[in-house]
Amino acid sequence: MDPGIVRRPPFGTNPSVGERGSDTRRRVLASALELFAEVPYPEARVEQITERAGCSRPAFYQYFSSKEDVFWTLATELGEEMVALADGLGPVGPDEEGLAQLTAWVDDFMALHERWAPVFAAFPEVTRGDRATVSRTGSIADHSARRLVGAFGLPRTAANQRTASSLVGVLIRCSFYAEAAPEGMSRRPLVLGVARLVHRVLGGPVEGVNFKRDRTSGRRRVRIVAPVQPTGADGLRARGEATRRRLLAAGAEVLPRRGYHDVRVDDIVEVAGVSHGTFYRYFQGKDDFFRALGEEASGPLIDLIERLDLDGTDAELRAWLDEWFAAYEAHGGIISTWQDMQTSPELRDFSLQVAASVFTRLEKLLDQRDFGHPQVAASMLLALLERAPYRVHTLGFSKRDAEMDSTALILRRGFLGREG
């Protein structure tokens, strides 16, 4: 019996929980984790949790006040495991032995992420608009970053901590990618790629250890997936196009505040100052509307990817990052809810096409290097470019200029194998 587990008042005169009560509580938590993996968090209900757990609603409320209470109990357990994993990372040297230790740690992290994937996935929705909670939970990822800095024997400067935090963000995002891979596909190549990336950035490029110039650049023909073509605006007169754009601007304003699942057509037309009839004159429904918003967001980002030149000067790379962060800021509400906007086959197909269009461009760019696997590197670069502005504009974890400094360093060391 865990003395830390008690019944919520006013359930019974004795709040202590015996073995049977502890078992019920564990079943509720396990059932909730299963449910959150199958159903979008906003749509999950207490009744579904209790049905899976084989307990009554009164039994549920003996231990938890709500679905949100269950989520935060799971999130707390996840946080404790993340802290324990970070604390287990020993010194990482510049040699093969150090890289092997780091690789094992990255593999353990991705395994932990897979076990707790529903909690990671629901986190943005649960904490939307709650900067205080986001900041508190962000300290767990920062703890992992501090352990990385210490493991490499680096000075505990703000710049080193920020770079390590950015790398933890890449690791988290790549863990999502590993889980989204086709069934039966090993995550091993991505584990090795992330471990070598972290080792290059924090330990410095060491040829023959964390990268090997062992292939001819540009040897493959990468098939570029065409960008999504905008739909639905053809044939509109100037006044109609202005109204349509006012609706889209209203959606971009409402979406970051409420999230995809909670946004209603009522919210959009109220902000736009038009009627429901006007909305349905331009869009078939909510999914059609959010596809149009996605098209608005993806176009500028794909155009920027086309212009990324990793061999450019530091000033040119910095100027590109400035444009990238600005584009994310303009469309961040859409991008940060991208995964939620997949409630229909049409939206899922659209999202996959956008991702493939960006990914293949990054793959072609990285195929020009003379080391590394272009597909693995493209996954890591996509993670970096997604997470860096997200940390600034959505989470508020970092300032823009400082985050661009860290991103530029990771690009030079991690993706080009250069010092500096």
C-alpha cells in the first residue's frame, strides 16, 4: 500500500487506501492512458475511462476530481521518469565510448516517450493559453538539458543551457517521428542520428567518431513532392475575396486561444463580423475552413525551405532564420495545432502532403553533404526548424535572438560538421 495515495474527501471516514483501492486507481490511470492514445484528448470522457477500467463513476471520483486530474497525475509520473532518466546520464567523452553511452540514453528516452506518447501528444491541448503551467512543466525538459551540459563537462552558461534545451526539443520531436513510422520499422537509425547530432553539437565535431565523411555528395535523386495548391478562392470578386480573407484572419486569431477542437464557427464569424450564411458561402464547414488556413500557412514556409542554403555565410544563415521565425510567428497558431487538425481523412491527407513537401526538400538539401543519412538528417532538421520558433512564440521558453543563436550553432556543428 502506498501511504501517499488517499481518497478524496468526503469519500469515507478513513482516507487511507488499501490494496484493492490502489489496484482500482492504477486501472483508472492505465485505462486513461490507453484512451488518450485512441481518442483526441478533448473528446475523451470520464465514462469511457471507467468503462475500460471496470469501475463505477463513484469509484473514479474517490481518487480523481476530473479527466484533467487524471491527466496531471499521469504527467507527474512521466515527469518523475524523465528526471530519473536524466539523472542516470553519466559523463560523455569525445570518443566512441562516450557516443555509445549517449546513444543508449537517447534510445531509453525514445522508449520512455513511446510509453507516454498520449501524454506528450495531449500536453499542448491541455496547457493551451496557460503559460504558468507550461513554464513549470518546461523545467523538466530543462533538467534534462542541464544534465546534458554537465555530462559533456561544459560551463553552465545560459548559452550552453539554451543549446542543450533546443537539442532536447529535437529529441522529443524525433521521438514523435519514430512513433509515426510504419509498423515494424526500427527506430534505430533515428536513435543513432540524434545521438551523433547531440554529440557533435555539445562535444564538437570529431571525424571518425560522431560523423564520417564516407559518401559522395548528391549521389541520389530525391523525388520532390509538389506543394499543396490553394483551393476555393477562384472566381471571387474583390469584395468576396476580402470577406474570405477576413474570415481566415479571424480563424488565425481564434485558433491559438481556443485550439482546434474547441473553436466553433460561431467564434469565427463573431470575430470576423459576418453571419453564418456568409461563412458557408465560402467554406463547406470547419474542416474545409481549416484546410484553407493550413494552405495559407504552408505556402510561405515551403517557399522559405526552397531558399535555405546551408553553405551560405553566417550572416546569410542568420537572415534566413530571421525570416523563418517571422513566418512562424505569423502562422504559428495554425502550425502549433497542426496535429490536432486531422479529424477527417481529407485533413490527414492534406497534412501528410504538406509534411512530405517540406521533408523531401530538406532531404535533397542534406543529400549534398558528404556524411550522414539524408533521410535521418532531414527528420532531425525538420524537428529543429519546427521546435526552435515553437519554443519562442508558443511556449515562451526563449527569446527570439537567443534561440536563433542556438539554432545557427546546431546547424553549423550538427548538420555541417563545422566548429563555431
